[in-house]
Amino acid sequence: MTEPSERPPAKAHERKGSLPRTIKAVAWSLIGLRKGSEYQQDVEKLNPLHIVVVGLVAVFLLVLGLIALVNWIV
């Protein structure tokens, strides 16, 4: 049984994570460096839909950057 002062964890669609925090989490995840404690905070605070959208945008920008780099070199 839970204590009255404890709130149940927010559902995924009800989480209100900030855009800069989401971008930071996605950037660190793409690099592959992430502390376990920070990951746990992200799981509790960030909206999974926001993470997916920011991740797709980041991958799209990475691909565009690589294409531009190859065209510049060649």
C-alpha cells in the first residue's frame, strides 16, 4: 500500500518534459554516453512521443549533414 504523500507515476502521455531536456537526452543517446541515473530521470519525466519525434528529426539532420559532407568532398 502506498503512503498518502506519494503520487502514482504519470502516464506516458501526461508527462510534460521540456524541449531542451528532450533534445539533450536524444543527443546523448545518439552519442551513446548516458548515466543510468539520468536515464531513469528521463524515463520518469519525458514524453515518449516527444523523444521519438526529436529522434527522427535528429536522424534526418544527421543524414542530410552526411550527404552534404560527401557532396562537398566529391
